[in-house]
Amino acid sequence: MSELWSYGPDSRYTAGASLIGFKVEAADGHIGRVGEHTQDVGSSYIVVDTGPWIFGKEVLLPAGTVGRVDMEERTVHVSRTKEQIKNAPEYDKDKHRGDADYRDRVGDYYGRDQG
């Protein structure tokens, strides 16, 4: 499942590039902007600030859900629908870094819910 936590070879993500502030597009439309991201080998993710879409919530998306990064347009395209993202385990900014159980729940959800 570690590939779920890595940017895919077709994503066009360039190591070292910051995605903070990039627009995020789900398979069926705009969901927000990147508020945080990592590029740690085997544990990369983006945190999307959904703004008014889901009442100002943030969502954690494993890097493997990133289908394509458009550096020119400053847009991240993810391979999940709005509904799939909305139904994901709730983001917990206090747990996402060090809690293996939380990360496993998120990984299990996105791993079985492949777009």
C-alpha cells in the first residue's frame, strides 16, 4: 500500500516543488486548495482546505490519489470524486503525522475506493 502514499510516475509532480496554494480538482470538479503537502518517500500526502465546499473542513489525500499536477495552471488533479473525498475518514490534524492507526484508516479507505 506504500504506492498509495507516493506520487505516481504519471503525476508530473516534481520533487521539491511546493504545491501550497494550488487549486485542487476532483474527478468531478473543484474541491479547494492545497494547504499542506509532503514529499516524504512512502508517506506523502496533500491536505486540502475545502473552504465552503464542506463547511471549511480540511481533508487528507494520499499522494497516490494525485492523478496529475499542472505546474503552469497551479492545479492538482486527483483521481477521486467529490463524494468519495467527502466520505473519507475525517481529517485530524493532531493525528495525521504520528498515528499509524489513523493513517491506516485513511489508506484503507482510499485503497479500496479506487477511482
